[in-house]
Amino acid sequence: MGSMKSFRCCIFVACCLGLSIAALGSPIRQQDQKNEVKGQQQLSGSMAQIGTTYTLKSKLNITILAARYSVDAFDGYTGTFPGADEKVLVFDLAIKNAAPDDQFIDPNGWFTAVDDKGQQYTDGELILASTGAAGVSVTLKPGQGLGQPELKDPLRFVLHVGAKAKINKLIFGVGRLNTSEDVMRYMFVEPPKDPAHATNKNFIAPLPDDVRDPSDPLGALALDEGKAVIGQYYPSGPFSIKCTDLSSPAGATFGGNPPDDGKRFVVATITGRYELGKDETAFDLGGGGGPAYEITDTDGEKYQMAGMRKLKTDEDVDHGFKRGEEYSVRLFFVLPKEAKIKHFTMAASNGRKWGFDVSGS
């Protein structure tokens, strides 16, 4: 009688839980617990090597000659330069038309970089040094090539990647001729101490020492602020910029006025060299109205730029840049007379920051 009550109780509980009586007496099998994962299977492809030439399904021969991280600006159709929290990944290329007919070069879908967290990067541009801002709209005749070292006209694909990204894989989105492959994969290794004699060429040359994080053996991590010295150019936005002087000149005026009582003007003399092929204004050299230039004193107080003036006169700057042109301006800061400067930060609009130790200025 007691067992019958127990059985009826189980039926009641099962009904409340939405279970069938059959389920109560059936063991839960392992296959019943399996999660079904729906998604795209990995594309078929082969492992590829930097420095090796491959013939693609389109009968285009392509060689990735080298790869490197950079914070420079590159003069292409869109004007490629890394933002304040970016770097660029640069692939030097050589291509040749191995088909019997003319072939238009379309790099769309060629490059997908993947970092160690699985983030993908596809925002990039194909750049030919000789055409620059005109872009690369090229139809190659049979046997014609671009980017071969002997042509002395570098061909590059420049990808925007995160400043802290460690790229460990490149997926080239076209397979080899006479195969069923969809892609080629380049798996990157740590840069060797002697790149010239490395057997595995699949490494990315590190960032320059003045911007790379020394804690990273890959040379991939960029410092939040590069290390700068007075009088030297550094890439920032579409410019290379340098600070040639930071001082408090006697008799300086801003807008026709001297500093208020108890204050002093600190003036940074900045020279910008414009690196791209499309015209730009001095407004972006001065930071574009944002907090791109900053002074920090020994107490940790920070001071933003009060304004920009011409190099020799107390006048607003109204200047347009052409590629390769240099132009100097003065940036004014207002500080208490007793404040002692410790650090100066400079950056063009949306560009990488560079910092100076200017203690005692």
C-alpha cells in the first residue's frame, strides 16, 4: 500500500514538472545531453609562408614579402593612418599576372588578420607608393607585375588593428590554383633575434622602440604614449610632428593680451610635416580642438592648450598643407607662475600621443 502511494506521488510530481511517466523510468543517455552547435565549418585551406609565391585561382601570382607593425601614415586613396588607439599592420607584396588575359586587381576580401583573442580585422587598403592618393586601380597585362623589389615601387596592404592587439594569424581569402582550397593561412611566430637568417619567415617585425611596450617580446603592444625627445619628428595622424621648443618667452601676448596676474604663458613651438596626398589644414595639426596637447606640472595638475598662433605674429593660423610641406606654429598654455613643468604631451587630431620629460622647463 505504501509503494502504491509512492508511485502515485511520483506521477503527481511528474505531471507538475511536465515529465512523462516513461521518462521517469528511462535513464538519461549521454546523447540526450549533447549540445548541438550550429555554425559555419572552417574554410578549407593550406598553411602558407611569407616569402613564398603562390598562384591563386585567378592565376594571379602573389608573394607576401614581409610583415611589420607601424604607427606611420601611408599615402593611399583613403589616407591611411592609425588612430590614437590603433597601429597598422603592413604587408609588403609582389603580384604578377600569370593569366593569358588582362586582369583587374581587386584586393577585396584578401586580408583578414586575427588576434590572440579571436578578434578579426579587415579594415585596410592596398597602396602603391607611386600612385599614393590616386589609389590602386590597376589592370595588369599578362606577365606584368607590381611590388617586385627590382621595380623600386613598393606595393603594400595596410590594415588597421588595435594598439594592444597581438596578431597571430592571417587568413588570405583566396585559395591556390588547381586545389579545392578556399583560403591560405599564415600562422605567425615570435620575431627571431636574427630575421635575416630565420627559416620560418612568418613573423611580424615589431613596433619601433620609441612606441613599443618593452614588456611584450612580440613587439606588438603599443604604449599609450610614445617616448619623444625635443627636435625629432614623430608620426601622429596624417602628420609627422616635432616640438622644437617649450619655454616661457618674456613679453609674449595671446590675442593682444599678456597673461593675467600670477600667471605665465608657456609656449610650445610645433612643426608639422604633412604626409598624405590630400590637402589638410593646420587646425588638425593643433589637435582639431581636442585635448591633444597637454602640460602636466610636478603637482600632477594638467593644463590644456589655450590656443594656437602663427610662428612670428600674434595672429590666428589659417594654413593649408600639401604633401611633404612643413609648417610651424606656436601653442599657448596658461600656467601659474610658480608651477613647475614635468611632462608635455603632443598629438595631432585623432593621432598617436607622444610624451616628453621636460622637468625644469
